[in-house]
Amino acid sequence: MTDLFIPNACAGKTVFIAGGSSGINLGIGLRFAELGANVSIISRDADRVAGAVGQLEEAGSGRMIGRSTDVRDYAAVEEALKATHDALGPIDVLVSGAAGNFLSPVVGLSANAFRTVVEIDLIGTFNVFRAAWDYIARPGASLLAITAAQGKRPVMFQAHACAAKAGINLLTQTLAMEWGPAGVRVNAIAPGPIADTAGMSKLAASEAATAAIKGRIPLRDYGRKRDIADMAVFLSSDNAPYVTGAIIDCDGGMILGDASADALTVPVRG
């Protein structure tokens, strides 16, 4: 893959990532680390946080720290942000990507399960963004939410995720309006199917399922963590100074609809 970013492009920047111990979010952290940034991650599992910090240290030359934190706990998020600021200085980029999801029809979905997903995804994003204000309220700061296609279109057996992601999208755009006068940009990235993630391992556990999903994507393949990471770097860079309130689909065109051979068949009249 061609590298569009110069080495040390993010040197001196401090990046805070909620949910940064695994998957897409860790991929974002590793990319920022490779480009010279200092990276702070939070996640609930202390062992996974420690392991992720080790990977970040191997990837970059900046300072890497982590903290076991539940994004549903506003006070704990505040403490993590203060600790990051005290250790690494002003926060330049903030990514809110903590999420929970599973497949379930609404009639099989308990009130507690619905609430849990909304609390992690939507309320967690609010907590991270709101608690960060004192540390990012200056021109050039960039906030990114990790959302999903479910925030734009209904998906069966995903009522909980649809509600949470739709809320994240409008929260992102509302904050872009309210915080824009301070020079703070707020955007969101909606990844499509991304290879080597826990989500796709669950949704496509067989070769047949993988082939079926890829067959519906216009670009006919899964994305890579690096695709999302590079989008995050771009949106947070000086190359995107006039982009705010955007919900960027990075999904190979999947949001456009089913591009499978069956869907492309044109009915013949007569």
C-alpha cells in the first residue's frame, strides 16, 4: 500500500483513543504512533490495555500510555483525560470508538441489552467528547467518532446498534455546529466490513459467508484497518482544515446498496 503520509507527520501530536486496545481503534492508534504521535488509549480490560500499549511502543517513537476505563463512567473518563494531559500535554486528536454489538431480533432483545449498547456507543461517545472539552477547546483540535452504516439505514436484528449509531451521527454534527466557532472540528467515520476484526469473524465465520458479503460490496473486498486509520489521520490533519460535521463512509461502497450479481440483473419487459 502506498504511504501518502510523510514520516513523523504527526510528531509532537497527542492522540487520545477510547476503545483503543483492539480492532479498528488500535489500528488507528498504531498508525498515529508510526507517524510520530504520542498515543493514550483507554479500554475496560486492563490486560488488553497493557498489551496494546506494548504494540504502540513497538510501532512508534513517541510516548504511549493506557488506562483501564469504562466509557460509561463519566468521572473515570474525566480522570483518564486529565492523566493524558498531565503526562503528554495538550490533546490534539480525540477518537471515540468504544462499542458493543451483537445480532438479535427486537423480540429477543432485553431492555438491559438494548440499554447497554446505547450506553457504550452513544453515551460513551458523549462522555468522551464532553469530558474532553477543557483539553481540546482550541483551533486545530480534531474529534472523531467511529460510527457505522447502521446509523444511516435500518438493519434487521440491529435495532440497538442502529439507534446508538444514529445518535452518534447527530451528536457529531451538533457538536460540529456548536464547537466550530472555537476552531474545533468534529467528524465521524463509518467503516464497512473490515478484515481481521472480531466483528467480521462473528458475522462471517465461514468462507461461504465471507464470499457472500464480499459479493454485495461494489469494490468486492473487505477493507483493512489501515484504510480507517489513514482516514482518521487525514481528517485530523492540516489537509482537512475545512471538513467538519462529516460522516465519512469508508466501506467500499456498501452503503449504496446490494451490488451482487443478482441485484444487477435487469428484468426484461415483454
